[in-house]
Amino acid sequence: MTEDTQEKIKKEYDRLLSLFGDCQDTQIELVTGLITEAARIKIELDDMHLLIAQCGTIQYDKKNPLHQRELPISKTLVKVRASYSNIIYRLSQIMNKNIDDDAEELSKEYE
């Protein structure tokens, strides 16, 4: 992994962490690994999109454009994107769960 990639991951990690800045420290400690993985995957997705912009997702015969072949990156992109979406969904569920619980507790206190 290059220094540039590590720097991008750190920047994305910080960005994601800032989205959960109002959460409790214990919650953040609980999901640090998920945030790190989400940052890695996001940078990987960005790199894949740069490659796709250069090469495309389908290779075809210039003499006969009907002869086409899907490039492996197109299948990989779908899998990596699904992993990223799953992690982001789980993060939002975990981090928002306690916020709803806190609101319920507050409403019970004032009844």
C-alpha cells in the first residue's frame, strides 16, 4: 500500500468519523474497525472507478462490436460496492440505535 493510499484512507476515515461526532466514545470505539474498513473500501472503489474510466467494463472486437466480453472489474465493482453499502448501513444502524434509545429514555423521564 502506497503512502498516498494510506493518506487517502486516513482522510476518509476522519471524514466518516466526523459524521458520527455526536455519538458516545464507547459507540465509536465499538465501530472503529467498521469505519476503518469502510474507509479502505471507499478508496478502493474510487481507484476502481478511475480504472474503469480508462478501460471501461466491456472489451469488444473493433472489427465486430457484437463480440463483447465483460471485464472482471465490472463484477468486482458490484461486490465491493455491495460490501461498502452493507458496512455504511450497519454503521448508521449501530450509531443511530442509541440515539433513539436515548430519546425514549428522555421521554419516559418527563412523563
